Amino acid sequence: MLAVHAHPDDEAIWTGGTLARYADEGARTAVVTCTWAEGTQRAGELERSLDILGAGKPRLLGYADARKPESAPGSPRFLDVPFDEAVKRVVEHIREFRPDVVLTYDGYGSYGHQDHVHVHRVTMAAVEAAGYDQLYRDAGDPWRPRALYLATIPRSVVASHWQAVFGTPPEPDQKLPGVPDEQVATHLDVGQWAERKWAAMHAHESEVGRGASMTLLTSLPEQARAQMLANEWYRRVSYTGAPETTLSGP
């Protein structure tokens, strides 16, 4: 199982329970992180998070976060790299690691962050391209993952917690993050791994310090926070001709 994420901490927030669960069940797991460079504080935090989740060493592409040039001094933003270059970098990791399953964000980047949306697009292209021996011939031997799972949230879950997080209910015509519930293909119960997921999130001390997603989670009532930590949801993309692989639901 190979997860492709935009920033350090996304691996814990969006797929931490899945990575820990499958590592404990004997799967090889790893994470490609498209922004931040080796030697930065957040790269060190990522290494600690991956150790908690059993997901190996960081695989950093070393590009800059769209909003933080200090994330990779002297390197371009991931958003500004030629699309073909970005796809090739992810293809290299897919062909080297040879995963059965790839995880990344849904088409909205789970909640609309521009780096997340771009990672979705790059990963979709890379998973498809990795199986063709005609493409990226110097990027390793071809490999076709069996399935791609897109981390998402059922819209009913978003709606039920919106007021607790933001103080007011969503507007009647507001477009919420997530997808209609019927588009969720897989719901994983990761309650047994929720404490490790929470610990991996807290390994990102700089993000805990500045708030962001951690603040949203800690602002939820205890029962709602426990629900968010104990459940992960995915859309699914299958590949014709590849053997069937399905994440086990609850």
C-alpha cells in the first residue's frame, strides 16, 4: 500500500488509521510526500509520524508547499512543476515500491486545498502511466496497481459536525466538502488504531502549534472527534485487467 500526499501530516489525518491497520496485518506500507524538503522541521516530524504508523521512511519529492516557500528553499512549488515531471516522480515510486493499492485524495482534494487537488491529478495520471512500458522508460520496470482509493468524507458526516466546528450550521445552498454518501465505496473502521493515528498527528508538533486541522479536530465534542478518528472513507478506482483488490470494510 502506497499513499501519495501533499504535505507532512496529511498521511496521519487522512489515511493514518488505514496505514496502521494494514501494516499490523502484514502489508508493506509507504508514503510519498510531494512537498517539503529533507532537513526541514516538518520532514523530521513526518519521519516520526511514519514510524508510529509503520509506514517506513519518508519519500519526499522536495517541492515547495504552495503557501510556504520556506518548505523547500530554492525549489519550485509543486503546483508550478511541469505536470509531466511531477507524474514521472510519482511513477518512479510506484514502480520501485510496486504496491497493490495506492491511496490519495478525492478530486476535491478532500477539502479543496490546491496542493491536494494537484496531488490527486498527478497521482491519477501516475497510477495509469506506471503500467505502460512505453511511458517513462527510464523510471523503472512497469507496474500496474490493482486499485486506487481516494480519501474522502461522506457529506452527511461533514454536515453533522459543521456547527460544532464553525459555530453556525451550513447555509442551505452551501457546497460542503466530501461526496454524497452513495459515492463512498469503502468505509474502514480503524477504531483499534485511533490512538496511534492521533499520536502520529501529534508528531507534527509545528502543525499542532499553529492550529490548522488539529484545531478543528480538538474543537469537536469528544464523541464526534472519536468518530472522525475511528473511521476513514474512500472512493474507489479499479483498473481493467488488474486482479481484484478491495480494502476490507468494517
